[in-house]
Amino acid sequence: MENSTIPISNLQLAFSVLLVLITGGISSFLRLGLLKSLVWGAVRTFVQLTLVGYALTWIFQIDSPAFIALIITVMCYIASRTASGRTPNVPGYPSAMAFAALMASTYIVGLIVTVLIISPQPWYSPRIVIPIFGMILGNSMNGIAISLDRLYGEARSRSAEIEAMLTFGATPWEAVRGSVREAVRAGMIPTINSLMVVGLVSLPGMMTGQILGGADPREAVRYQIVVMLMIATAVAIGCLMLVGLSYKKLFNSDGSLQPFVLQSRK
């Protein structure tokens, strides 16, 4: 099989604006109020990805594991800050805990994949490490945002039950354990659903990109299997770690529920 990528010229790339016009037309026709956001998002996509393309071209030429680790750490920090915007129902978002959870899940799973499974030479090859860690990080960010938001939602809806358990001598962990379980489950469900339908309903982006680039579909499938499993593991670690660290923020120093939890109770 010919292993080459079909290049996209600037003119051909400009034609992709037609897709934005179609979407914008639908938005305008139905009066969805999304046209401005759609146009701004498309502009940002062009600018941001173009800059990233030039940046990655430069980064891929750097042979320094310390520099690669610095880039990944910065990515984790940005992701932890971005996740806070996806959890409006979480007061005092625990950014430091989110950063620690993302760092742990990204590095643990990423190193297993790059060192033991893919094993590039050298193992810290930026052309391999940056995309792999980026995929792990992006999915973990979404997972922890969902799980943390669900934790606070569960605590609010079960506040009467939690208070009753505390009254009967339960520890904060014992009282909120059910909410923690539901929160971790909620963060993992999208990834689990993806595992169930991959290849049957959808062809994931990485596999599609490799096939379009001329790779053997059987080899692309092997990479996609690794990607799907590594994402599931990273999301599980990230959700469990963040929820396990932050559930204590639901309680006062004396072990009672915080006022913001009780105020939302119906």
C-alpha cells in the first residue's frame, strides 16, 4: 500500500469554509443564535491549529526529555484551568487537585504506552509522546469535569441522606461514598460507550487519519485499540483521584456539610 498523505492546498483548505457557511445557514434559518459563536469558533480553529502546526514542527526537532516533560506539564495546567469552566456548579473549583489528577493520569498511562507498548526510539520521541499525551489529557479533562460536577450534584440531591448518616455516626467518607461512586461512574460512561461502538458506529479520528495518510488499516486498528484502552484507563485514574481528593471540600472541619450544599436542598 502506498504510504503517502494527499496534500491539501491553500485553495482546497479555503473551500472548507463552505462547511461553515452551510452550518451558519442552518443556524440562521432556525434562529438558533449560534452564528456569531460558530464564525468565531471557525476563525479560532484556523488560527490556533495553524500556529500549533508551526509549533509542533519546531518541537519535533528538539531532542530533550526535560523540555518535552515541561510542555506536557504546561498542557496539564492549561487543561486543569479549562476544566473549571466546564463545572459551573462547583464553587471554589479545586484547580490544584485537578492539576494533580491530570498529571498523575497523563504521566502514568502515557509512560506505559510510550515506553512499554509503542516503544519508539528514543522512547521520549516528541513526534510520538506529544500526540499520545495530548489525547490522554484531552479525554481525562472531560472526564474529571463531568465526575466533579456530578459529585457536587449528587451531594446536593442527597444532602438529607448524608446528614442523616452523619447524625448516626458515619464518617464523611461513609456518608458520601455513594455519591463518589456515581460521580466516577458518570465520568467514565462516555468513554465506556465509545469502547462499545468503536468500529461499528464510528471510525475514530486517529485511525481515520492514519488510513488517510496511507497506513495499512490493520496497523491503524492496532494503534486505535491502544488509544481507546489508554484513554479509558486515564479517565478512570483521573476521575477517581480528583473525586477522592475533593470530596472533603463538601464538609466543614467539624464533619458537617458545607452551607452551599444545604442551601440547594429542596
